[in-house]
Amino acid sequence: MKLFILFSFLVFIFLGIPFCSAAHWITGIVNDALDGTGADDHTIFLWRADNSADNLSDIIGANGNSGTSNWYMINCQLLNDKCKVGDIMTLQVVDNGDTYITKAINVTVTTSGFTLASNLTLNSPPNISSILVDDALNTPANEIDLIAASTREVKCEAVVEELDGDSLQGVSSEFFNNIDSGYGYLDDNNSHYTNSTCFLNSSYGNENETLAICNFSVWYYADSQTWNCTINAEDNLSVAKNASNTSFINTLLSVGLVDSIDLGDATPDTVSNESLLNVTNYGNVEINLSLSGYAVNIADGFAMNCTAGNISIDYLKYNLTDSILGILNLAQFEATYENLTANPVIKEFNLNYRKNEDYNEAANETYWRIYAPVGVAKDCQGHIVFGATQSAVT
């Protein structure tokens, strides 16, 4: 029984032209990437190892000099400094826009009409999948609740698959407002955060998988919008690939005040001096104020409970826009300040949220006085209740 063996190969015919004046072809194979991406139609460059500025290129496959899938042919005699026997040439597939390249290899020019280079393989960029972005609260999913006057930890994680078995050189991530910011923007606590050193768990999954965990400390005044988390991974060839997912940062309403306000001394049938109470927006939207008060129990109708007697709720008054200095009588007091009420009343304040990185400008003053009627005496205490409501103008 006869055994017939068929070999498939590329044939080159040189017509006896001396090497010094004829073509000398550097040729070889570029294998497809392990993720299935074909090498054909990618560009391969050739240059002398010590002079990359003098280079030639070819298209791999049927549209190039070889006319054959996965093969390339480059005539190194077309270099400005023509190749000679013994010259060391470098070959590499470069990025044509899809991030697929190869390692660089060297080949020594031989005395025959062509030189066969070692096989190259198109590198598979890291593949990023299963990307999730959320805070530590599992419900509701894909919603982030910020913390007043503090930061919330937001975690963006993904599975990174590296088919070539190369180690990941780095995984970075950016978390940004989809409307006012974008990938590559400068960091800003309102709209953009960067993590350049994401944690890599190489024990996750199979031998080619890594779990990337990218954490962000997001400030309370981050914009209430849809946010995008984009993860970028690089392997040994610095080939990067990114993927993204979104989450929504919810509205945060919060006001910050001092623990107490001292309205000073007032003798019976007089109006106290003006006291200043600073209000800070510790949320992420513009706010108005909800105001009410009580002496001992909510909605008890009193502003102050005194050692002797009580002060009615409408004798504690405020001005949210103007400071009025000097001594006032009761009529002047009632004409220039508004009554506090037992039940909450929403007042226009339009206090914007913080936009400055270096200091908190989201604060404004309010002004308070109290009238002490005849019959009250000694120490008086009460409660002013502040709340925040979203302003119609944001």
C-alpha cells in the first residue's frame, strides 16, 4: 500500500537575478489571534534593527504582496539603505485601529533570494466582560446612594480574560458623569474619578481570567446623573481594551448646621439681638428649606420652654435673605422677619450644592431673633427643625 503525503506551501521563484541588484523578499506567516480575529488585512512593518525610520510595510493576506492568506512578503531591497546579507531586520504587525498587534521579531538576511522569518501570532487584547458598578447596598441595583458630608465607596469590577497567557500589566478605571464629563477628562469630585491601580484577583476563574476590582470614594456632592464606569486593561504588549457599564447616582438632600444657636439675653417685652445661623448644603442638588419649631413636643405651638412660662412659636422669627442690625421694637420685628411655625413650611432658599474642590462654598447665612413676652423668665430652650427640599431650579 502506497502512502501519499500532500504538502501545502508557498512557492517563490527567483529568475536568477543577482542579489545585489534584484529583490530580496523577507516573508513569513502571521497566525490569527487566539480570540479568532484574523491576521489578514493587518499591516506588518519591516526595518533595519538600528534604523526604524527607514521602513517598509505589507498587507497580510490576499490583498498584499503574497496574495495568500496569513502570509506577507516585503522586498528589503526597496529600503533607502538596501539590505545586505547578514543585516538584522525587525518585523512587527502594528495597530491598525483595532488594537491587534504582534511581538517584534528579528530575522537575518540570507544569501538566497528570500528569507523566511519565524512565525508571528496576532496578539489577543485583554477581553473585559461582566462589568458591574454599584455601591455596597445591594438594592436597588445600579443605583448609588451618597452619604451626607462624606464619601460613598463605589465598586466597579469586571472579569478580564487574557487568552495569550500574558500577565496583565495594569488595569485602570474611570468613573464619570455621562452628561458633563467623559473618558479621559480631568478628575473632578462633581463629575469624574480615576483609579489607576485597580486590585487584581488572579485566583478568580480559570487560568486566563482575572477579577479586576476598581474602588472609588465618591463625594456627597457628585452630580445626580447617570454615571459610566469604564475599565481599561493592558497586557505585555501594552494593547489596551476597555468596556463600560452605567449606574445612577441618586439625589441626596441634606443640610448641615451647628448643634445650637444662642439667641442671647432679652428682658420681658423686648426683642433679642440678631443671631446668625449658617446653613450648609451637604447634598448634591440645589435646595430650599423646610422650617418648623417646637418647645418640648413636636407641634406643641411653642418656640421656647422657659423656667417660668413659655414663648409662643410665632415670637421666634427669621429672615433668610437680609441681616437687619440694631435694636428693634416689636412692630419693626414683625415687619422685617417671618414667623416660625409649628408645622413645616417650605421657604425658597436656592442654596446650590458644592462645586469647588478646595473649599465648601455651598453655605449661606440665616438671621434669627426672638421676642420675650411679659411673664417669662430665666432660661429658655426650644427646637428649630431644618429640612431640605429640592429647589425647582437646579
